[in-house]
Amino acid sequence: MGSTRTAWHVLLVALLSQRGSRGFEVRSEVPLSTEPLRADYLLLRRSAGSSEPAGTLKRLWDLLPKDTIVEFKSSGRPYRRRNFDRLCSYLHLYFTDEPERIEQRSDLCGVLLVPSRTRSLDTDVADLGLGWSDLGGGYWQLRGGAFALFVVEIDAAAEAEGDDLLRLFGHGEARTGEARRWLSQQLGAEEIAMEMHDLEGFDEVVRKLVAAFPPERVLSAYAPEQRMAGLPPEQRMAGLPPEQRMAGLPPEQRMAGLPPEQVLLALPDEVLQALSDSYLDTLSKETRAAIRARIGR
């Protein structure tokens, strides 16, 4: 685990390999994680804290010490077994590497943000010998660890605090114009949109944005508050039923790009009734069967 490798490290691996138990394989300088050791967020308390109340996660900030490591699990990529062990490992590594900043364990804590508690989270917490303490409103403290630990259930906290923006990060949908505007503005910001575009969960973000607006406004690329013009059409219309996707389009645009036989199938039954049997016989078997089933001959 040391950051400095000495000549004695080399000699020890030779000793263990040559004279250790034959029942063991000896490896040295082994990466212990397939992913980079990178926490989601690090919150650093300013020396002169602001007296202005927080606008989101309102009950959290007063609970936090000097430094806080935060891990976030979204509804699209929920909590998985041993994720909590990873958060604990980050705390221990940060405590080891920052002795000048973190003078005592009480200067550091960990926070896990989840849409809601899950069975896998409860199992991991129990395996670590930690106990839940309900702070109310979706906030929990876990007791028994080397560092202060908090879990925030986003769904419950958003409801308790009336925070429609926070609700977006759980299982909920936007209910207010403020949340709809905020989400659309973030997607409209070029730098943020480019950073998110290729990441896992981007489709879920777009789906929530689409669900926040009436269909006729989703289909408009010109409403400035939506800032949706930069999204591909298939993402702007994701989740809409076919009739809403086509609403407002003139007939020629609805039919654009369709092969002739599919255009026929889009015609009303009264028009299909006027087609002669000799013409129907020129169509493919599938198209002919579909038309005859509709007109009864």
C-alpha cells in the first residue's frame, strides 16, 4: 500500500517467492481496483462559511465536517453490493494521504446519495457492523465506523424539503416550471451537454426532460426556455407515442421517406375501398393481406 517502493520490497518478493509456501502464488505491485480510485465528489468546508441557507439537500450541510467524500448512485445505475466498501476505502486512503489537512478522523466524513434504500445497501451496512440512526426527512447516520457516515435517500429528502430539482436525481419527475427550466438550461449549455452526451445515463436525463414538457412544446425546437434544439430528434421525441410524434406535421412530412406500399397503408379505409382488385394484386403479399383485412374483401 506504500507509495514508495524500496530495494527491500524487491528482496522480500524474492524471499516470499523462493522460500514461502508452495500453496501460494506471490505477486508484487498489484493494482487493487479495475477502476481508477476517484471519488464522485469532494466537499471542502470554507473557513468563512456562508450564512445563506442552502437551496438543496438543506439538512445535509450542517452535518458535515472539514472534508466530505460523496458517492452518488442514480436511478439508472443504482447501488450495487460492496459499493459502500468502496466509499469506506476512499475515506481511509484520503485520511492516509492528507495528514496535514485532516488532523483527526472527525475532520472527515462520507456521504452516500441514493434514490432510496435498497436491500443490497442494507446488507452491506449490516455486514460492516454499522447501525442506522434516523435523522428524519430521508437523512440517516451510520454509527460504528471509523469515520462519520451519512446516507441520504433522495426521493424522501426531495419530498420532505419540497425540492423539485433534487427530485430529478431520484425516481421522480419534474413538477414545477423551475425544475423544467433548470434541466433544459443545463442541456442547453454547450459545455455541460458535450460532457454528458456520451456518458451512461444521458438517455435517462433526456427522458426526464421530455417528460417534463407537453408534447407540443417538446416538438418545438424554437422555445428558448427548452433549449432542446441541440438534441437529436430521436432524443427530443423519446418516449412519445406515435400520434404525438406526428402531431402538427403536414401530411407530406408525415409520409416523407416511406416506400409506396407503406404510404398506402397510411391511407384511410374509405380510400382503400376505391382501389381495384387488379391493383391490389400488384402489391406484395403482406401489404395486400393488410389492406384486404381492413376493407373486408
